[in-house]
Amino acid sequence: MVRTQHDIGTDWLAQAGLRPTRQRVTLATLLVGDGQNRHVTAESLFDAAKAQGEAVSLATVYNTLRAFCEAGLMQEVTVDGSKSYFDTNTHDHPHFFWEDDGRLTDAPSDQLVISQLPDAPDGAQIASVDVVIRLRRRS
């Protein structure tokens, strides 16, 4: 039996124990149906759904992406403290942020070496380290 993109999206939700509502399956299929990892904004995912004729609101896209993050299916990467990207690759890895076109891509993690982190303040522990390397095209 050939697995469709829809099947892949539905299975992705099931692995996290999320109920496969129509909107969730639609968005999951857009995110992982082709088997590739991707970085999206809520707006870009909303536009992709709309382009396929899917009736989903931007608020639903935001809520669904947050649910996917809470379930461990995605991670949120914040750039500039306000712009959020959602990444289907949940393994720790650095990112390139392409300033010229506002794109986020994976950076090679095998080339990143962090030799020392500062001590966490008393009463706190380091939960994670996010590395976003900002790039500009040479002029």
C-alpha cells in the first residue's frame, strides 16, 4: 500500500497523541507530508493552506502550531524577539537567518562548537541554547 502525504500527516499527529481534526491534518500534511523538514511562519503556512483551497483561519494556524510545539512535533525559533518560525526538525541544531528575504534555514550542526556557557544564575538551570546566525548577501 502506498502511503499518501495525508497518511504521513495523520501519522505525525498520532505519534504525539494529537486528535486528527480536519485542520490539524491539513496543516500537518503541508508541514511533513512530503517527508521534508521545513521552517514556516504562521502566515506562510496560512497562505499555503489557502492556496490549496483549505478553509482555515490565521488564528487556527497559530493555535495549531502552538499545539504542535507543545506536543513536541515542532520547535519555535524566535528571531528579533518578535518573528517566530516553526521548525519540524526538533533535534538541537543551529539556524541561518537570511536577513535579505526573511528566511530561516538549518545550519550545519557538526560545524558548531560551543566550548563554554556562562553559569546560570542561582536558582536557575539552562534549558536550551538557541543559535541563530544572521546572514546578509554580499553587495
